[in-house]
Amino acid sequence: MFTKHELVTIYEALDELHPGTIAQFKDGAEVPVSELSAKLLLLINEEES
């Protein structure tokens, strides 16, 4: 899995994008950046527990 530092780095990079931006993956899945940020924040906070 990712280290906490890596998760925070990804979170900060996503934070620089407009919240309405849609991330599109190779398999065609589309996810709003705001949703990815929220999930990353949960993972970051979960690791602290």
C-alpha cells in the first residue's frame, strides 16, 4: 500500500485541481476529483488510528 507521506502528496496534488474535475481511468471509469480527495483523506486519517 502507500505510505502516509505518499497519500498526503497525492491529496495535495488533487487539492490543486478544480473540485469539479473528473478523473478518467484507462478502464473508462470516471470519478470526480472531490470524491478522490475525500477518500484519500479518510485513508490518511485511518492510518493515524
